[in-house]
Amino acid sequence: MTATPERPCVVVGIDPVRNWHLALAWAADEADRRGLALHLVVAIRPPHDTQHVDDTPRHHAQAVAGEETLRTASSWVHDRQPGVRVTTALLDGAPSKVLAGLSREAAMVVLGSRHLSRTEEFLSAGSLVVPVSAQARCPVVVVGDAEHSTQDPAYLVVGIDGSESSRAALALAFEEADLRRCALRAIAVWQPPVFTLQTGDTLFHAERRLLSETTAGWAEKYPDVRLTHEVLIGSPVEMLANAAEHALAIVVGRRGRGGYTGMRIGSVVHGLLHRAHCPVITVPVE
């Protein structure tokens, strides 16, 4: 069961054996906000025929289940957002590689979260969240919990550290806030260094100046978005997760100023994917 997706579109990965409703609801609503098509994808690993084991029957059963799930999910979207055009695809391949490949032409990729610990994520053969977030060419949304849509006023959070990646996150965050007609909280986190020759006040004020410079000019481009910015002190993961406790979503760049050269995903992003209780949107540098 395969249809060619419209480009660009919102791609959502569907897992037939787990609950996909939260991620699909978020993706359908986003497609409606942006006036885009929605492409539903089930990816299954191809059969491995060896002299010892033939798993073709398993693959066939997964394909049948995948087709049925796509039909059900497509009908579910139509009921929720009847104006959104839906295409579907049942594809062979490792799910993480399939979805990362589709991200080249997508506007956004949406995944559900199984709330795995870091160890479980590393050991799980079916892990999607970290590898897709690290490799995708477009923003990746991980939906582990429903949006806090009852919060008044509604707001989004964006993490800022002055990196090119966080500047890309800020651009998307303003766009999202404008589409949703909600407020935007731009947050930088200052973690006091253990050893430094500079005073804490000097470093803290430098962080505030960096935040102001990074957000400068965006209010003119999006005059309807109410922007606040603040510098918090502590662990970046904990501070950002706490700030986004009642947010519609948190938007972060894929790699910040910290970490080791060559890392595909920053430690703050990795932490938020496991810690945040709202959808996490990871943005690569274009």
C-alpha cells in the first residue's frame, strides 16, 4: 500500500504495535496549520533468508499488519482533520534509516516516544527517536505527551545558546508561535563554571547580552508574537525542561555550543528527549 507523498509534507512514522494516536494527532494538526499534506509511513525490516531461519512469514505478517494500521490511521486523520490530504507508504528497511531518508524532502518528521531510558534507547533495535533526530535534514518532532493546550496563555519555549543551530531553532519557534497565535519564551541557561578567571556576574551578563542579540529583529518580523526572554541558572536540561513543563512544545537546535566535535546530536537535546513532558522539536542547521 504505497502512495507518493506531496512535497513538502509532514511525515509521521507509525508503529503498528504501539499507540500512535498522540504523534498522529500532533502531525495532523500541524499539517492543517501549515496547509501541507500528511504522509503516513510504516517501515518494516526486509526478510532475512538464511540456511537456518526463514523469516518470510514474519515479514508477511508485519506487512499485513502495517497495511491495516495505515488504513486505520488514514481514516482517523480524516475524522480529525478532514481538510488534510493524506498519503501512505509501507516501506521495507530499518525504520530509522527510512524516516531519515524521507526527511530530505519533508517539511517535518513526527515520531512518537516510548519514553525509553538512555540505556534502553541504546540497546533497543527498534530505537527511532535519537537516530532520526540526529540524522534528519528537517525538523524532527518527538511527541511523548499531549500538548498542554489548556495552559492560559499558551506558549512555546525555545532554547538559545548563540549557536547556529539555536538560531535555526529560533526561526522555527517564531514561525510556530505565529501559526498558533501563542506566546514565545526564549530561554538561555547559564551553568556556572567550576573554574574560571572571570567573575560570575561578568559571565551571566554576557549570557543576557547574547540572548538579547540573538532575538533582536524577530519582533518586527512577527509583530503578533509576544516574546519574553530570560536567563536561567543551573543545568540546561533541567532548566529548559522545567520551563517547558506546561508549554505546547519546546524547540531546540540539534547541536549547541557544548559537546564534542563530531557529535550529531547535542547532550541538551538528548536529555530533553528523555526528560521533557511536552513535544520536543529538534532543528538542524539548514
